[in-house]
Amino acid sequence: MSDEILGLDEVCQLLDKPEATIKRYARESLLTNIGDEEEFKFNKVEVMRYLDFQKRLG
């Protein structure tokens, strides 16, 4: 399993969502922020799992 860490900009590009949306996903525990409150960091495996789930929903 990959331990690759993605920054906020990278997650925004992958999910095609604005920063505010990704921050809200982190606040609502849809994505787990592994950084601090000012520097958002996400595990790539989790982001890719969310992207797959999002595609399945249409």
C-alpha cells in the first residue's frame, strides 16, 4: 500500500473540486486530513478510493 501524501492542490486537481470543497470534505470526515489545520495533507490511497466511489455514483 502506498504511503504517498498529496497536498491540497493535488487533491483539488484529482477530484476536480475547488479548495473550499476539499476543506469541507476534510471537516466532514469524507477525506482524512493528515496534516494540521492550516496545511492540508491527504493519503493518496484514500483520495483514489474516494474518486472511485465518486465515479460509481455518477
